[in-house]
Amino acid sequence: MVESTPAVVDGTVYVGSRDGYVYALSASDGSEYWSYETGDFVNSSPTVVDGMVYVGCIDSSVYALSASDGSEEWTYETGDYVSGSPAVVGGTVYIGSGDNSVYGLSASDGSEQWSYQTDNFVISSPAVADGTIYIGSGDGSVYALS
């Protein structure tokens, strides 16, 4: 089953699958360029920025993969599942987690720059505008974070 929304960049389709893989496929004929095995379902939709594919996984991880060959550049483990899709702006990856937190991670090495705790799970995908991150939480709130 594929619940992930594909990202299409330069003729390549990047998509996650419930079989535990992230795929890079030819947009013209569907042939597989590469696949990367994660630890569980990939419901998150990939975000592709500057030659990197960023995606969350039900195995509680955020992955950064090389767009060219699928090799793992880094991984960051949250405290619970990651089903929302990352936003990447200004060298920071923004993502929510089932551990009730929103994270700001360095796009280059995955180190945590900051985290913010909400009162419930965060499966929403963040939007970023004018230096503010907007994201919903299972606690019924929409947060605006600097």
C-alpha cells in the first residue's frame, strides 16, 4: 500500500511505501533507480531539497537520503512514530512526531537544533512562512513557532 504523496524532481519520483521502503522511480517509465529500506511503514511524503530526500517513518526516525543513489546521509530518532511530512527551509528540517514534539533538525547532519512539546501527538505536516512554523497537534491546537 502506498499512502505517501510522491515528490517529483528532475524527472524522478520519490515515494514512501508501507512495505518499509523509500523509492526513486523514473517519471517517464516507472523504472526503479534505487530503493532504501527503513525499519517500518513510510507514510510520510518525501521532501527533496538540494539533492537530499528527507522523509519520516513509523520506526520513529527521520531519514536524509542522497537523491542520486539513495544512500543514507543521516538519521534522527524521535520518541515515537513520524507520519507527517517534513518541511525544509533555510538549512533546517521541520517535522512532528507521535511523541508530541515538533523538531527542528540540521539539514546537513540531522542534529537537533530545537524541539517543542505539544500536549498530544503531532501527525500534521508543517508549513513555514516568514520565519514561522505552523503545525497542528492532536491536542486540537495549531501552533505557530519561531
